[in-house]
Amino acid sequence: MFVLLALGLGSAGCSAPNHQPIIHAGPRPLGSPSTPGGLKFEEGTVIQLQLEVTDEDNDEIFYRWSQQPPNPAGVFSDPHTATPTWTVPAPPDDPNQSILLYVEVEDHNGGVLVGQSPSLYILPKQQ
């Protein structure tokens, strides 16, 4: 019994350090080209977002999507999934203002990072 307790105590103090998650692709609209100057989308378009993340420790990964500036507000299908859709809002008052989508990726063991999309520009809906 003593040997089992000693072995258990010894292994408890030898935990490996946590590794933060790694973003391999995204965050960006799925299939979007890598173009300088940003991407353009018509208001009302539903965009599938791409994000590929791994965690070396196989920790569960948690996601939190947001946009900046927050208005005009687009709509995420679920801001807590890896690859939500995002519905493009009405264009901002300034047509040169871009919108950035951010995703915070966390493993709840101290590993946190933030990914940023390319600049997104909103075009008025064609009538």
C-alpha cells in the first residue's frame, strides 16, 4: 500500500506544461482568395467561415467569435463553434470602413490565442 501511494504522489507533481492551441487555417471566409486589400461581400450574404485548429495536448477547444467594429452587426450562426456562418450586415456609413472577424481560441488550461480575418468590405445589395 505504501508503494502505491508513493508512486501516485510522485506522478502528480510531474505534469507536462500545457501547449496552446494552434490555428492552421483561417479565420477567413471559406474558399476566399488571398487578395491584397481585403474581401468584398454583398449585404445579406451568408458566409461559411473556415478555421482549422489543433491542440497538442488534445484538450477540448472553446471558441468565441466577434466582429469589429460591432456595428453594423453581422450575425453568427453560433459564435461558440469552430466554423459558424456569418450573415453580412448592411454596409457601414463609410464604404471604406472594413469589418474584421475575430476568433478567440481557448483550451481552458491556460492556452489562449486570437485569430483575425482579412478585412471585409460590405457592398450594398444589388436591386
